[in-house]
Amino acid sequence: MKSILIKLTVVIILALTSCKNNPTRITNKYQNYITQQNLIAIRNIQHFTFRGWNSLDAEHFILTASQNKPYLIELYNYCNDLNFSASIRLNQTNNNILSSNFDSISIPNQSFQDKCRIKNIYSLSKQQVNEINSL
């Protein structure tokens, strides 16, 4: 009986870790893209005006700024409900600049307002946005 439970536990763990929608696996594909494309993180976006956003997973999203310029935003850790939210709130230290390490986002209408701090900002081309969205 003990042997069966151990085998069943191993099968369940393997199934969960190989699952296509596993958050770790999804995040890794964006990390792999950043590495493969040699994307260089920028410290901030000057003259920043928020135009829109598109969630990728709970730690990455594409933000559109002035003149429809896209940026890949990487958060320090998991941001609860990011991939299900219809909107985000930017928490900026300066109204005209979006900065990594200092600024954050939060999800409106949550019972608790977690601030998800921005770890890295990557400037993207339109082609890179299409490639990321197809991952």
C-alpha cells in the first residue's frame, strides 16, 4: 500500500511539473526569450505616457507607451490576478518616468492591494511583440 502511494505521488508531481500551463514553465519561456534575444534592460522610460497593456503571465506583461512604443515589463515576483485583470494601476515615483526597481503596479478592485514591483524594462520592436505573443 505504501509503495502504491509513493508511486501515485510521483506520477502526480511529474504530471503537474510537465503541465503545459505550469506557471514556472510559462515564465521560463519569457525568460528564455529575453536571454535568446539578448534583450538589455533599461532603467526607465523617460517622457512616459501610459497607453495600454497586455498580460503575458503573472510576472510579465507588455506595456504600450507614448507613440505606441512597446516594452516588456518583468516583475520581481508573482503578481496575483495579473493575467485575469482587465486593468492595472501604475504606481510611479515620478509622473513622467516609469522606473524599474522603484515603480510598481497594482491590480484594482482587489480585496488587498498588493504592489508588484517592476524588476526590468525591455524596449521591444513590433516584431518582438508578435514573437512574444506567439510563445
